[in-house]
Amino acid sequence: MTLGAEEELHLIDLESWKLSARAPQLLAKLPPESYGAELQRTTVETNTEVVRSLDALRGELLRLRKGVVDVAEPVGLGVAAVGTAPRSVFADFELTSTGRFGRMQEQYRLLVDEQLICGLQIHVGVADREVAVQIAQRVERELPVLLALSTSSPYWNGSDTGYASIRSLIWQRWPSAGATGPLASAAAYDELLSDLIGTGVIADSKMAYFDIRPSSHAPTLELRVCDACPIVDDAILIAGVFRAAVRAAELDIEAGRPYLPLPAPIHRAAMWQAARSGLRGKLLDASDHPKPMVAAEAVQATLDRLRPQLEELGDWEEVSELAGAVLARGSSADRQRAIFAERGELDDVVEHVVRETHGPASGPPPAIPALTRYAVRAGDEAVGPGAQPRPAYQDLVAYWRQLGYSGIEQKQRERDRWIDEHGMTFTVHGEELRFPVDLMPRVISAYEWNELSAGLTQRARAIEAFLQDVYGERRAVRDGIVPENQVVGGTGWREEATRLPSGAVRAPIMGFDLIRNEFGGWRVLEDNVRTPSGFAFATATRHLMDAVLPDLPRPAGLIDPDLAVLSLRETLVAHADRTGGSDSSSEPVVALFSDGVGTPAWFEHRTLANTADLLLVGPDDLLADGGVVRHAGTRERIHVLYLRLDGELVDIGTKSGMRIGEAIMDVAAAGGVVLANAPGNGVADDKAMYCYVPELIGYYLDERPLIESVPTYRTSDAAERRGVLERVGELVTKPVDGYGGRGVLIGPAATAATVAARRAEIADHPENWIAQEVVTLSSLPTFSGQLLGPRHVDLRAFVFLTGTGEGQAQLAPLALTRVAPEGSLVVNSSQGGGAKDTWILSDVAQHADTTNPDGA
């Protein structure tokens, strides 16, 4: 039960943060018995002495790392023990000049050229080779957990791959990688190896790249599946668990206990799952019929199963402590992604992994105390593994800690008074309710906001192009991009919309609902093209925070959401030119057309009108006279009508019975008034149309979508409907014309009877439904009383358009974060959800003005 390790280390230029192919120069200064060359000149391999304890192995790894650092730093280099160097690209590969490596490159071509990867190999002493071959097969079930603990390679060729360990997938491309399959003896192993060499596909026994193998040069069993680990103690944990697994298998063999190997496809699936999600998602358990298990639980189950052997080897306490530490801080892949999310700079990630590799065995100490009572979950934006607040939230957490329970309660009372004084309410089923605002804000970095800006403006331009096309030439229908029956006469279609002037922008204000999944990626969940709401609530929420919490620490570059109000007005005014401009030298008149006090969004309507200098009008305030629309009282001409109606324009009448809506439509058709967010826009935000938006982006813009959609199924399609009907209990199903969370069924949270009823509804009227895969929304700390707990959130963002061309769409500099009730994924306020202030950061300092907290 001796121990040893081979560790592969990337060489990093400390100025450019790129890979450096200077391994030969460094190796010339290092003892060859401890250091060696690898296939690529950007890597140095270290080989420890044979040791008997985890502590001795730790000392060896630290000693050997220091040896490389000591010769690397004077020439401006550092080392990074990670599966892939975050900034590596294919062009960085330079072959180490040996005949063997040259032959490999000639034979394997791209396979060799992409080997910019580094792994960790652990050796455990097993003197009997016959036993070693049997042990190798028996410990296969433990490999997914060991891989998950090591995951450190999310980035490849300059991009996030979506995997926690892309290195392991790249490695598996070798023809001799993976499991050996059942082998009866050492002789059978040798025969397999001989046959492989005989095929000419591999050159020699050193190329037996199996997951576990008897070493070709020592009486050990070698573990080969793990990424290199920047924190030494993570490697020590893996060594301790692997040695205990070897010992457990050895005891089973001695006792004659039978072993049933996993089928090769199941083993591959388990390894793939570990590479995909690492410690953030689920792993497959080690049973004969594996099922998904939360990664942390899978790690603990492995330790519990191996506890007798860990205790026998004297490693139980240390391994338990190390496992707790890695589960608390997350894998290297998790930490790298968290660093990248702050500024979107891979240089920051490379610097981080170099610092960890050069640092102490246990990794850097936490910056501030943990939130010990916080229920940490994967995908939390503010609190990472170990209940450690992420950097953007550390000052906020410190503020609330200092304030204490009584101070928090006092601030919540002040919040409620402010809401009541300003009438910040909404209406559900005729009941006026206080709009719930949580006092812990959400922070979105400048990098993330820039990414969202590019993706959402692209999406908005394509949707607007579709609206103009479908009510005009219908090229997309003619070219087979969308079926005619999906749009013409379908949900949201309005025949009168075909009368509007060609080229008029139909949806100058669009809203988009976004979510972040547990891996940090943004997805568009829904498009809102008719009357997207929440804009005024976003500005009012900031005014509330400024009034109630003027001393809450604000980060640099915080954008003032009132800038968005100015942009809203400028966008609407820009469309007045289509009416021939104003009647005089004064600015065009823009009016917000509302149903009036009884509408559920009345707070938003009156707040937008006040802050954006819009004329607030209802049906009785308007006249259609002489080819223009005028205010009934002042006779002032209105150039732009921003429609915020609950129903259809043509159905609107005055108290006297005049069909003012039809009259306004006639004026708009003649070009006498611009209708902002015109009738018929529902054809584009019908949830069935959501499925086509990626195709519309390609069709109208000749671009690939920059933000992905959630996987969505059209139940109107017979093939997709069959799959949905089988999986209603696993999916989210929605009515195509639904809004406000109405009619949404989250299958996994529903009763069997409810699922059955929804299945029947879909079968009877398939055209009325869509289904989406369940995406677990990210979470943020939210107050429940005076304690913080995680709640799921989404983001409502807004895009303003003056056209469909480049530069004619802009992301409004504000957003509304919506918060689901505890235990729910539905964030709509009408379904019990709330909101948070959204702190958007900018590279250009556009600081919020907190000197006038009563700005609402």
C-alpha cells in the first residue's frame, strides 16, 4: 500500500498568461530522476519518491512543484496544475523532439496536436501483478467520483466547453484509453496488450492508456483518469480514496467475494457524467444499476463505503477533512468559472490557477467568514461552495452582518412604508397588492451585461424583421422557415396589422425573460413583444433602495437605471418622423395609451408617463380627426401612441360608445400616427414561435444565436408530441398564449393526477401547448424574515429598437430580477413571486446618484 504520483504541469508565461514551450530549457536544470518531458514542450512531468503516508506524498508534491517554480520564475514562467490551461489554443502545441514522439505525431496526427492537457496519476503499491489486474477491474466503480473531485478543465481553445473536465474527453480519444473490459488474469492482460501492439495501432506498452493499469515500470497499480489538481490537498484526497479502494478490492479478492463488472456502456456513461458536471451536478452511484445522485452525496457515500479501509490505513480523519474542504470550496472547474464570471477575462483565470498551484497545500484561505446558516446549492450566484460569499457580494454580506437582526427588521419596515407611500402595487384578480421587494440586490458584471447586450439585441432585430415580413411579403413563410399555419390566423395574429405602413417598426420595446442555469450559462426563456412590463418597477426598486439603504455599499461602475427612462423616450420620439414630424418646432408628442386606473399595471403606466415625460391617455382622452390623433381636451396632436392595453386596440371604445380604437387604426394605417408595440405583435411572442427564433436569426441576420434558448418541443408536431406525452411528468408544459405564469405546469413538482390531466389536454388540443426541458434556475440570497436563504431567480431585460439594422437596437440599462417563492421555480408576481434591485455594472463609470433617494 505504498504511494506515488506523477503530476503534469503546464508552463505559463507570467506576462502573456499563455502556454510557454520552454520545457527543454527548464528540464536541463532539473534532476532527471524526478522530472521528465512530455509529448508537448509546454509541459513538465514530476515523479515523486515512493512513500507510505498521505502526509509524505503531500511533502513530495510540494517539493517537486517548488523545484519547477524555482527554475521557472527567474525566466518569467509559472506552472499550472490543471487539466487544460484556460488560454490554450491549438496553435500552442509544439512537439517534444524525440523519435518516439515524432512517430506518434506522424501516426495520430490531430490526436497528438490537441494534447495540450495535463493529468494526475496516482500509484498504489500492489506487489502481486495477478492481484493487481483483478483489483483494476473491481475499483472501476469508484472512478467517476475520483474524476469529479479532480475536474479542472472547463476551458479549451479559449472557450468554456460546458464540461468540468474536457481533458478526460480529449484523452478518451486515444485508441487504448478507457476500461479494459473483464480480464481473468495477468496473462490475459498481457495478451490483450500484446494483441494491441500487434495491431500496429499502438506502438508499445507505454501507450496502454487504460483508466487503471498495472504500471509498466513499477509494482504498482496506476490511476490515470484524473485532471491535474492546482490545490495539492485535492490530489492527496484522491490518493487516499484510491488507495482505500485498492485495499477494499484486495480484501474482497482474498475473501473470494464475487464481482459483477458494470457493462462497458454504463461505465462510459458514468465517466461522461462526471466529466460533464464535476461536483456541481449529479453523478451516477456505484450500484449495479446506477442512478443519478447529487455529487456531494456520491462523494460521501464513497467515503462511507471505504471507511473500514481508510481507518485501517490510518487515513479516515484526514480524508474526511479533505473531502469536506473540496466540497466546501468546489472543484477547480467551479472556481475557474467563478473567476471568469467577474470580468470575462481568461487571463484572470490563468492567474488564479497559477496562484493556486504555487500556493499552500490547502489552497488560499477564505476572504471572509462563511454564511454558516445558508443552505448552499449549486448554481447560487452570490454564495459559493462552503457558504463563502462570492467577491461581488462580500461587502453586501458584511453590511447585513453588521446591521444585525433588529437592523434588518427595521429596514424592512422602512421598505414597506416606502412602497405604501409611493403606491408601488399591482393587481391580481381585482385585489391590489404591495409589490414585494427583497433588500439583497443582484449584481451583474460588466462582462455579463455586454454579453447579454450582444445576444438580446441580435434576437430583437430578428424578431422585428420577422414581424415586418410576416405582415408584409411573408418571405419566411414562402422559404419554409416557418409554416404558414403557425402564423397567419394563428395565436396572436391580427388581420388589421397588415394595414400598417411597410417598414414601420412594430415592436420598438421588447422584453426578454432570461435565466442562468446551474453552470452559469444564460438562456432566453421567453420573448415578450406585445406589452412587456416591469420597466417602471425596476426603476422604482432602485429609488426604494436608495431611500431605505443609502449606506449599502455600492460597487464601482453601477449604472443608474434612470438612464433607461431617457432611452425609452428617445426611442419613442425617434419613430415620430414617420408621421411627418411635429406640427411646430416643438418636440413630437408621445402618449402612453392605457386602459386606466383599473388595469393591473396601473402603477407602471403612471410611473412611466411621469418619468419619461409621456402623455398618459385613456380611450376618452383621444380623438381621431383629420387623419391625425389628438388629445380630446387640448386638441394637441399625438405623433406616437405607446400601446399598453390589456385588450386589442380595435375593440377599444369610449364611454359614449365611439369606436375610438378602429378610428386610431385607420389613422395609423394612413401613416398619421405611429403605434409603438402595434397590434398583431403577439404572433412573435406566441410560445410556439419561440422555437423558431434561432432559425429567424440565421434567416434574417445570417448570424448564429449568441444566447441559447431552452430546449423546447412543439406539441403540434406529431413526432415531438409523442415524446412529450410520454414525458409530461419530466417537462414544463405551457399554453402557447399564456402569460404571467398562468397555465404553467412543472412536471416533476406535480401530482400524478395533474400530470394525467395535462397529458389529456395536450392530446386533445396539441396546437395550444409547448413543452420545455426543466432548467434549474440559478438562485440568490433572499430574506425570509431576517435570515438569508436561496431563492430561484430570473431576469427581465428590455431592448429598444429604431430599426432592424446594425446599431438600431440597444439593451436598456436596467433590468428587473424576479424572485420565486420558497421551493418554487415560478417567479411571476401574480404567482407569489417578488423582485430584487438589479445592480448592473459598466466598464464606463455611470454611477447611480444616491444623493436624491426620493427620486421616484
